[in-house]
Amino acid sequence: MLSLVLRSLGLSVDALDGSSAIDDEAIFHSYWESEYLTIHVRRPAILKLVTRLIKSDNEADFFIPPIGTFDCPDYFDVIEQGNEICLQDIRNDANKGDCKDFKAFEASVYRVFENAMAYNPPDNNIHRAAKRMVDNAKVIMATFKSEH
């Protein structure tokens, strides 16, 4: 049934590697990037996803504002300039763009927490919160993909 629905939308259901198994990830990305899914569906879904992620941890507030709002004078000694990102940046990008590239969105979300873990030592509260947020993001992203 799923194959018929996807084919009727003009989406391929052929396995990417030639095997007979259809990869759920590939199906999700085909659906998400299809011309039948509009910005008016993608943008609110992405914004709700970011909100769900923020609500997933009591200390998510560390990751919302830009790093410049914190006292971190050596931040760019650890994190390459131009690679800094926060959840507010992700929201702003979603509001400006078409939200079609879910892989880039997902990579940006994880980069927020990877940067925090790279900058802060493992015994730091922000580092521990970032680790929890990565775990939360994995579950939230998987749920989002299965729902869509």
C-alpha cells in the first residue's frame, strides 16, 4: 500500500543500494523533499520540532541564545568561527528558508550540542545537559520521522 501511495506521488520506492529492502530513512527524505510537501507544511513542522526539543529538558535554555550572550572569551579557540550555532539560529533559518533539507536541519541541531560538549569539560553542567539533549534529539527526530 505504501509503495502505491509513494508511486502515485511520483516518489521512488526503489532501494538505494539495489537491495530489496526499502530504507525508512530514504522514504522519509523522499517524502520530505517532494514537491508535494509545501513550505506551509514543512516550516511549522520544523518549528514545532525545535519547540519539542527545547521542552525536552529543563536546561535547554543554555542552547537557545547565541554564544555571544555568554562570557566565553576563548570560545573560538575551541570552536571554529563560523561553526557556532544555537537553537535560535535554527529557528531563524527555518523562518527564512523552505525547510526542505531535513538532513542539514538535523546536522545543525546536533552541532549545537556537539559544540557545547567540545567547549565545556565533561564535568560541567552544560556539557551534561548537551549530552542529554543529544539523546533527546535522537528520540524526537526518530519519532518525527515515523510520524511523517
